[in-house]
Amino acid sequence: MRKNVGLLVLIAVFVMFSVQNAQAWGKKKTAAPEVKETQKEVKQEKVEVITEKKVIEQKEVKLPIQEKQVIKANKEKDATIKSDVKLSREKVRLKLDNTSWDTEIFPIAGGGKIQKEALVFSDNKFYAEQFKQNGFMSTNYTLTLKDDGMIIWETMQSADDGQVIFWRGEMNEDMTEMRGVLSKQKSPGESESFTFISKEKMPVTK
């Protein structure tokens, strides 16, 4: 009798173990398709992203012919404008070169004397005669042409003693009048500002 009971217990344990293994195996089998389906979805999303990228690239490449023509025309127009501006600036520079302007310089703070000065444009450079005697030599200058015809020139001069002068002048379109400002820095934190005006222009004789 005891032997039969022991045998029954062994059989029961074996059956329970077999059932558990079968359930676990079934779960693995059911989980595997889910993993595969997820992998398929990821691959499909990658394909869709690549496809969308190709479509975008094709749209960028395959612009309408009319749009391409507009873009090309705008580029050509910009190049023409830049060329015209450069040409006009060179014309102004040629007209300004080798001229001397009798100028009066006024201290902005007031109280100082009016200084007579000759502003000279020669060989595509600028200098002021009396300032040159004090060590401010000839320097290059820039020209800017405004839409209203105003001509602006700017430059910076420095002397051996460390002083610096910033010039900014304006001329009307026919270049008969000039006015502007200059700032003289003697040392860091110490500066003087002036305005200047000129209505008389003469050719420079070499």
C-alpha cells in the first residue's frame, strides 16, 4: 500500500512538472511572433523614413522650370547690381581723387578755436595737411553710396605717439559740399570730438 502511495506521489509531481514546462514553452511560442511582428514594424518604419527622404530629395531636385528660371534671374540681377555699385563707387573715387578741400573744424564741446585745414584725397588715399605734420600719415579710405545719392567716406589714422583719429565725411551727389565728424583719441578714455564743413574744392597739383 505504501509503495502504491509513493508511486502516486511521484506520478503527480512528474505531471505537475510537465504541465509547468508545457505552459512555459507555450508562452515562449506565443511571445516569439510578437517580437517578430515588432521587428517587422521597425523595418517598415525605416523603409517609410527612407522613402520620405527620397521624396523630399526629389522635390528639392525637381524644381519647376519656371522657379529655376526665377532663381537664376534673381542671381543674375544681384550680380548686376553688385557690379553696378562697384562701378559707381570707382567712378566716385576717380572723381574724388586728387582733390583738396578747404575745411573748417569746430570743437563739438565748444570753447575752442576754429581750425582751418586742408583735407586731401590723392592716389586713392586720404590725409589732412596739418595732422600729417603731427604724424598722421596718409591712409586708405572706404566709400559708401547711399540710395539718396549721398556719398560717405571713412578712415582711421594713427600716429607714432599712440593717438588715433577717426574720420567720417559726407558729400552731396555732385560733390560740391562736404561735412562730417572726427574723433581724436589721445589716450584710453581721453578723446575730443569735432565737426567739419567744406564748400570749396580744388584740384591737387603734383
